[in-house]
Amino acid sequence: MPLRKLASGQFEIEVDSEENSVLVFSECFARGWTAYIDGVPTDILAANVCSMAVALPPGEHKVEFYFWPSSLTWGFCISLGMFSIMIIVVIRSARRQRIPQLVRSESNMSGNPKHP
């Protein structure tokens, strides 16, 4: 049973069992892990207090584990939102600084310079 690490938080293993069995994966059980058996989502069980396990039916199977906690999704959304706000503020600030310059240049072209 060779275990392959696909990327950080992604593992894959191919197993062959003759009867119903349990595959114990010695990674800490935490929210955010999802497991798939032959591409079909399956429940992750707690094993040996802190490890993960999945119930396997008989036969050859490809078991995949992926870690993507909801906090990562929230963090990405908040970061994207803040970045968008920052871009809007920078664009508006640039436009506000440019408009007075345009007004001054137009008044100089018409021959009516503004006197302070």
C-alpha cells in the first residue's frame, strides 16, 4: 500500500481488502479533512483518540484525503475583500487628485487664471 503525498494536505493511497475493513490514517483528526473512496465522499471516523479512519468495503479502492478548513476559505474571502477595498480607495484617491489639476489646466487655457 504505497501512500502518495500529492501536495500539502493531500494524500492518496490504493488499497485492496478481502472483506469489510477500516483504514487508519495516522494524521491528526481535525475539521477540514475530507475523504473519498473511488471519488465518492465518505465519512471520516476518529480512531485511536486522534487519528483518522475510513470504513472500506471489500475490493480494490483508491482512498484520497484532502485538508481544506473553513478558516482558510474565510481568510481568503476576507483578504480578497480587503484588497478590493484598497484598490477602490487608491483609484478614488488618484481621481480626486487629478480632477483639481484638470480644472486648473482648463482655466489656464481659457485665459482666466484663478487667483488665490
